[in-house]
Amino acid sequence: MQSGYEWDFGVVLQYREVFLRAIGTTLALAVTIIICGMALGLVLYLLRANTWRPVYLLITAIVEVLRAVPPLVLLVWIYYCMPILTGLSLNGFQTGVLALSLYSAAFYSEIFRAGFQSIEKGQIEAAFSVGMTRTQILRRITGPLAFQRIFPPLVSQCVLVIKNTSLAGYIAVAEILYQGQQISIRTFRPLEVLTIVALIFLAIILPLTFLANVLEAKYRKKYFG
């Protein structure tokens, strides 16, 4: 059966400058979230590694709550409820960074924890036995081994962060999907708009994953032959 729908990308491409600005907003949002999320995730991991049990239990509870709450709920709650409860009001971009950084930090902390805890104690004990210091062990043994193991899940989490930036459109952040929805309303061309949005995300994510694979291969060759 032949479809009666006639594709017309020309109308949508008239808004290419809007899409370009949206790409810039999405990339700025994603990079900021990744940096903040990784930094906070590392802090959570280090605090969770604390031997004092109350600190361990508190950080574990925070991580589990952040992992359990849907990111959209966290985003909307911070944007609308936090001003009511605290009097502190953030704009859409700031809210997106805060909410999605908190959400991703919980997953980054688990990635760090899994990577460092996967190092066999025998390797560390062997390093101590030959007179290596803790700093040397971290730099030459545990650091390279842990990084090799956490690199793939870190890349996957970064890809998820890029895709999760589309949630910021719910609080009117002018990222790719939000602008696409606005263009769709004006042009009545939702299929063409969503196709372009999908292609833009592919154009952002696929080169990044390819580059990550190349860097991982070089790193493995350098440290592990």
C-alpha cells in the first residue's frame, strides 16, 4: 500500500540556524553535566569508601535514592519545588545542570566503585612487598587497571547524559528536541523534524563513541601491550 504522506524537508531546513543554536546549547549542557557529574561521582565514591559506618550508610542512601528517582521527576522537582522550599530559584539551564549532574553522579560513583574494587588485593600486596609507596601503586597499578575497566561504562554513561539533555526541554531549555518540537508546531512536519533530531544526535554520539574506542585501544596498548 502506498502511503499518501509526502516528505518535505525543505520547510524544516529553513530553521537550520535554530537547530545550530540548539546543538550548541545541548553540547554546553552535556559537557557541563558530564564534568560536574564525574567530579561529584568521584567525591561520592571516596566518601562511600570511608570506613566510618554512618558516613558509608548516608552516602549509600543518597546514591540509591538518586538512582531510583526518574531524572525527569528530579528535574521538575528542583525547578518548581526548590524555590518554594528554599527561596532559591534557578533558570532552566542551571536547573538542568544541577538535576542531571546529581542523577548521573550516582551512576558515575558506582562505576568508580566497581572499577577500583575489581583490583585484586594480591596485586596491591605484591606491590607493597617490593617497596612501592601508595602513590606509586595508584599511578602504576591500581590507577591504570581501574581506568581500563571503568572506561567503557564511563563512555556509555556520557552517551546517556547527552541523550538525557532532551529532558531539559520540559523546563524550556532550548536544546535540540525542544527546538524541534517548536519547529514541528510551526511547520506541521513532525516526522521530518524528528528525523532531523535523530540524525543530529547520531552525528554527535557516533563520532564520540568512535573516538572513545580509539583512545581505549591506544591506552590498552600503552599499558598492557
